[in-house]
Amino acid sequence: MYRHLMVPLDDSALSAETAGKAVRLARTLGAKVTFFHAQEDYGATSVGALQRVIAPADFNEGMAGEARAILAKAEAVAREAGVNHASFATTSSRPYEAILDVAEKQGCDLIFIASHGHRGIKGLMLGSQTQRVLQHATIPVLVSSIESNIAPGAMMGPLTTIGDEHRSLAAVVHGLEFLVRETREGKAPPPPALLHAIVRYVKEFPEKLHHPKEDAYLFPRLRVRTSEFDGTLAELERQHAEGHRVIDELEGALARYEAGEAGGFGVFAAAVEHFAEAQMQHMRLETKVILPAARQYLTAADWVEIDKAFARNGDPRFAVDNDEEFRALFARILNLFPEKVVGGAVGS
């Protein structure tokens, strides 16, 4: 029986689905999961070479890449499922070799890999490596044919988007809780800039990108199709509104902590705990109740409408500029977190 799964990831929607499927298999087997991402050498690219000279700060950010962001979202899935996990990232121009090398060094006995991926501007074409992994692997390889298992048609886009946003928020919340624990244990407090970036993210990301998608499209369409979940939807909408107060409480507590008020850290830690608990409960309710209900009750026409609204320029509230801004902020935050926040082995 397999006890340790290696799961290579890129930044595609297919890879996000792969992580979820691998975690479900690992939970069934009682196995550990090691997530892995191979990123290109940014310094060797023409853009990187130019930025090294004219914009060193941008160059350093490019060198850091999105590996920690990609792996942190996968870890959020494993953590929620109670599955033992670790993460590794490396820079490689031959990803399949890196996959096999890390799998061997970590003692993995199964490679769980997507059948194919896609190449975006920053993406790794995972599928182009799958055949090479199959050809050279000395341990079993399970190829997950994701496209036959994901939601069909227009349903895929909105569900993938909402799920990805949940994982991003969960990763940031986890990191914030980690920082509070470290400080409580007497370790060096986190830099103020990092705390401010986190608070900005958890304040603006839900309001500008996440909640409008649900409030304007998903929730109303589900109400039209069934009244079975009206109570749950009302509770979620109440939590959306209540979230403003909780975030304001967190922001105010951070200000008092930074001002050096007596007991300021205790107030901030309590605010973080309250916020984290509320946020995670909220996302679990959506993930376990509302998203399955939407799959069951919404029609193909509903999903086409929702998918169009979520797409670029489909609704000005979901502008691609906002999406890219928060994606960059998320990656920056994850790169600033202590190493232990993401697997303890990223960048190795």
C-alpha cells in the first residue's frame, strides 16, 4: 500500500484539482503527501537579466517567484483534510528530473501527476513532463486524467475560481496564526510591513474579489433554483457583513500593538484568533454546503451567466487588474513568511 505520495504542481486550474484529488487519496490510504513545484530560473531569462540591472527590487521579487504561493494553497487543502504533508520547490530547466530526484530523496512510493497542464506566461507545462516522468520513473506513477473528473463546461471556471480564492485566504490565515504563535513563544516578532500586508490582503481581497462573486451571482441563482438553502445563504450573507467589523477589530488591534500599548499583543492575538476562526468556519460552510448545492441545482444557463461575469471584463467588479494585484500581493506575502509556514522545505 502506498504511504507517501509525490504531487508535482504548476499554477494551472488542473494542478489545483490534482492537489485535491491527491489529498483525498492520501486520506483514504493514511498516507503522507509531498507537494513539489519546479520553477524556471528567472535570472536566466531576458526579462530577468534586464531587471537585474535596472530594477533590482523587481528582479529579487521575480527570483522569489510564485512557488511558495502555489504550494501554500495545496497545503491548505491537506491541512483542512488532516493529511500529513510537506512541500519542496526548486529551480530547474528539466522539471521531470527534479520531480524524480525529490521523489527519491523523500522516500516517496507513488508519483501522483496530472495528465497535462497548460502554459501561461509564468506557467510550467506540467503535461509536457508527464511522459518523461513515466519513461524514467523507478516507482509507480498515477496519472490523473483531471478533465474527465472536473465539473463540465462553464461550471468549471466559477468553481475553480472560488475554490482557489478559498485556498489563498486559508493560506494567509494559517501564516498569520503561525506568526502569532511564534511571537507568543518568545521568538522575534514579525516585521510590521508583513503584518500590514496581511491585514490589507484579508481586508480587501474578500471585499473586492471574493464576496461580490457570491453575493451578486452564486447566491441569488441558487435561491431561484431552490429554497432549501435560504437559511444557510442568509447566514453567509450575515457573515459577509459581520466580516467588516471583525476586520476593523483586527486592524485596530494591530495599531494598538504597534503603538506599544500595555497588553497590546494579547489584544492583537485575540483578534487574530477571532478572525481566523470566523473566516475558516465561513469557508467550510460554503465549501461543504453551498458549492455542492450549486453543482446540483444550478442549470447550464446559470453557469454560463456566472462564468461570463467572472471572466475578464464580464463584470467590472472582477477586473483582471484587481486579480493580478492580489495575486502578486499573495505571492509577496508568502515569500515574506518564515520558511516553516510552507512545508519547511521550500527553496531547497
